[in-house]
Amino acid sequence: MGLFSKEFKNVIEWQETQDDVIFWKWHNDEIKKGSRLVIRPGQDAIFLYNGKIEGIFTEEGNYEVESQIIPFLSTLKGFSFGFQASLRAEVLFVNTKEFLVKWGTPQAVNIPYASLPGGLPIRAFGTCQLKVSDYVKLIDEIAGVKDSYRIADVRERILSWMDQLLMKWILQEGKDLFHLQSNAAQIAKGLETDLDYELMKIGFTVSGMQISSFNYPQEIQQKVQEAAGFHMVGDMNRYQQGKFAESLGKGGNASGAMEAGFGMAAAMGMMGQMMQSQNGAVPSQAQPAAQMSCTSCGKAITAGDKFCSNCGTALQQSVFCTECGQKIPADAKFCPSCGKAR
């Protein structure tokens, strides 16, 4: 019982102690002369007689039923006789706050997909916000047969619609079934619209909908990750640049990063040859050596030549230091950058 229970014999007040209660019906006692109504913050009190609304009180406070409440309940039988006899009426207390409801698909929803006969199984999780908006519909559809209603009850209704609505909005707004999170806001907006329409029938309104994640079966998720990896190494120049920067950022040396990139390039080349061999293709012939120009006469020379065939100028070849990656002359015995011996 509440704060005023010791002082008054018949106090009409919310007696539920849990925060997840949306409405609670008081009807265990008779409303007698001297009764008081207690309305706390975040509550509305609705007087019912024979299942019909006789009055709605929204201001918090402690009210005397006979002097402060009855004048607004002119249709109640017995009040015209000075409220001498007790009256069996019901008072419905409604929680007016906005509720946060967590939801998740109990089973995977099979979304139609061309290459998968049974569809692509997807689960989704998220939250939505709702509150009571229409007391008449709430009483007609729910309060008439229930003494209380909790978040778990409305969540059960939401989940009963979720599979069908999720399939509808994924097909309509999901541009890529394997990356649905990028379209989560559009899918959630569609779900909010349809859920609001359905819950409006029982007196609720949905003010927000969020999708926190889409989950795929483990084997599907693995394939998606593999496909992303193949796409990443498809551009070897970008891959080598990324590995080089990553190595330097972690305090590594340039030669280690270059070796990793060259190693990956070699591996990719071997994989390409293997694939050509499996497909019956003949590997392409080696390409001619790269052409350069003599710094003295401008005559074309071939990489690896020690002297120009036109003017006889000695050609200085450059190599890279294996320690720091700095370019050094071919005849140098030490790296001019880090001092490492060749």
C-alpha cells in the first residue's frame, strides 16, 4: 500500500512496484465515502464503470473522491444520492512514460536470394520506443480482459509481426543483402511506420525504431569475409602501399614491409599461373627487359648494362638498402642513409 494507506481506510492508488508495467487496474475494493485517489508523477487515472470511461485524471496529487473527483463523474450511478452507498467501479492507472522495448528475431528470416534456393537466413536485433496514445482503444482491446499489461506483452506482439515486416523492408531497402547494416536506417524507418500502424489499433504509438545489428550464419559470414579479403588484394599496388605504411607505423623497417609486399606479389603471381594451368591456358612469355636511356648521350640501353653501347659511358646501377630501403649506388660499400654494410 502507499503513503496514505495508514491514514485513510480506502486509498485508490497504483500498487505495482515494477517499472515494466504499462497499465494496472484497481478493482479489488469498493469506492466508499471518504476514499482518496493518489496519482503519482508519470501516471494517469481513468475511472471506469461497466467497462466505459467516466473520467480521466492526469494531474498528480492526493484527492478526496467525494469532494474533488465525484463532481466530474456525473454519470456514475449512486452519486446522485449523495454517495451514501459504496460503489463498485474500476480505476485504471496508466504509465504515461515512453518505454524502450528491445527486440530480436527468435529465428532466422529466410530472405529470397537468387543463388540460394532456400533463401539467405538473416537475424536482426534492435530497439524501439513506444507509449500509450489512445485510452479508448487500450481499454476496448486490452484492459477489458487484462488487469495489467507489461513491456513483455507488447514485445510479444511486436515479434509476431517482425518476421514478415523485416522481409518486406529488407527486400525494399536492402541494396546489398551481405551488407545490410549500411541500409539499417532506411529499413528501420519502414519497420517503424508499419509497427506504428499495427500498434495504433491497441492504443499505442511508436516514436522510434533502431536496428543494432544483422546476423548471418557463421558459414555465410566467413564467405563474406573471404570475399572482402580477395577484393582488398585485387589491387596489388594498393595492398603493397598499405602494408608498407602499416609496417612503418608499427616501428618496423622499410625492407620488411617491401619484402612482405614482394612476397605477396610473388604468391599472387604463382596463384595466377596455377589458375591458368588449371584452365588449360598457356602462361604468357617473359616480357622484354625494361628500357632506359644513357645519361650521357641519351641512347637507349637495357637494364643491367654496365656500359653504354653508343658512347661507352660507365652506367651506375642503383639498388636498395635491405635495412632502411634507401636507394644507393651499385658500387657503394655502405648505405649513405643508415650505414649498413652491403
